[in-house]
Amino acid sequence: MKILFVGAGGVGGYFGGLLADAGNDVGFIARDETLAALRERGLRLTSPDGERTVTRFVAGETSGEVVDKLGGVDIVVVATKALPGNATFADVETLADVPVVTTHNSVEVHFTAADIFGAERVLAGVVRGYMTRIAPAEITLNPGPLSLNFGLLPGVFDTPPAALELVDALRDAGIRSKYHGENGTILTDVWMKAMFVATTGVLGAVAQRPMGYLRDELRPQLRGLMEEVAAAGRALGVDLADGAVEKNLAFCDAQYAGATSSMHRDIAAGLPNELDAQVGALRRMARRGGVDTPLLDMVYALALTR
């Protein structure tokens, strides 16, 4: 399968590297030090199972350059961060009719993608995994899950053939994957992920503590944040089960105690971060649904001061 990744950081580099190592034709759109590292020495991937260096891929600065090297492309996986001022989708709009998978931790970004590419081309994706970018083209997978689920947006009913091919390719590469082919059902997964990653990320950044502290010492506050997310999603028609909050808290309990999200780490380091794309988006969607979010509002304001 010919797969184009926009970005070669934690998600793009690790997933793309595994897919390339499994025999797929993978290309990366990258820039600056990352592009230089990809070209000079390849991808260095570390996991609890060991280390590997992957060199069987192509890389370039534009989609046209990479697609020419690949000899075409079946599907695009957008694995950039949704940062302020960032070219989230690079120049992928120049590729006609190719399905686009979003992987961002945002309840809005797939709708933004639909405005650019058309809803019928967008597959909203949900990544689970603790990937850390150690250096350009060097990524470590920490203990925990490794999956990419994706599916059709509301109002879209036709499955692109490449979607099912990607599920098989991911599974063959050792990555769990589920395709949501029913109209809009992927949004449940999107909101469940946001309920976990946005709340633990912002609370961890404000408290300056990792997962173990949040789920133990700050469990009531974490639960309150998750309850606001659940209320917002339900107000917008997202099918979130009655036990959604407890399920996410149990998922927190299953993670290693030192886990932190990339948003947490970026805020702590004073770097551009996804606070608006994650928490800001939840607050905007909650307002659209008429739901008050005093806890989300508070931690958002506190995170802005970090």
C-alpha cells in the first residue's frame, strides 16, 4: 500500500516507520532537521520490545515531491500537531480524490479537514499510544496501547476502498485498528479520546504532575473535567454511554504512572502547544451545545499562564 504521512513526529514517525518496515510504500512530508535526519540515517524507533532503524521510505518537503517518488498514493495520514499558525494539512489539497485520515487530538479538526477536502474524503482518526519524539526522526513508544481507529463523518456513507486496505496494513504492522463504517459513529471514539487526553493533558500541565498523581490525588477533579466533556458531547448528539467517564478513569488506571501527554510536555516546556485545539475546541463545542464548563474554563485559563 502507498501511504503518505504528513509529519514524521511521534505519531507519524512511529506509525509510518512500522508500516514501512512491514513492507508498505511509505512517504513523509517533513521539514528542516527532521527531513535531514530522515534522509541521512532513517527513522530510529524504540519500544519496550527493542530498537530498530527504518530506512525503506521516501521523504520530501511537499506532497507532490513525495507522491512522485512513491509513484502515486492510496491514502494520506495527517500526523502533524494542530498548533497555532501551523500548516496542519501541508499542501495535501493538491492531491485530488485521495482519502485523508486525521489523527489530531481535537473534536474540531476533522470538520476543518472536511471544509478543505470535502467530507466524503475525510476519515476522522483516533490514535492511542504514548509516543515521544526524542530527537529529529527518533521516537520512543512507552508502555501502553498502540492503535489507530478511523471512520466516516456524519452524512457520508461510502467507504473508500483504501480505508479497509489501511486497516489490514496497520494490523499487519502490529498496530491495532478498527474501521467505523457506519455514518458518524467514529465521533463516539473521537470524544472518548478527547475525554481522556485533553483532560489529563491540561490537568497534568497545570498540576505539573504525571498520570499516577492525577488518577490518585486529583481523581475528583479529573472526573469533574471528564463529566463536562461527556455532557458537551451528549448535547451535540454524540453517543456516549452512561459509563463513559468511569471507562476513561479505568483507562487512566491502566496506564503507567509516569505517563504524560505531548500537550502537557509542550506547555511545561513553554513551546507552542495544542491547548486551543484540544481544550479550546471542547469549550467551543460545549457552548454550541449550551453546556457550561467551569472546570475546563478554569484549567484552560491556568494553563495559559504556564
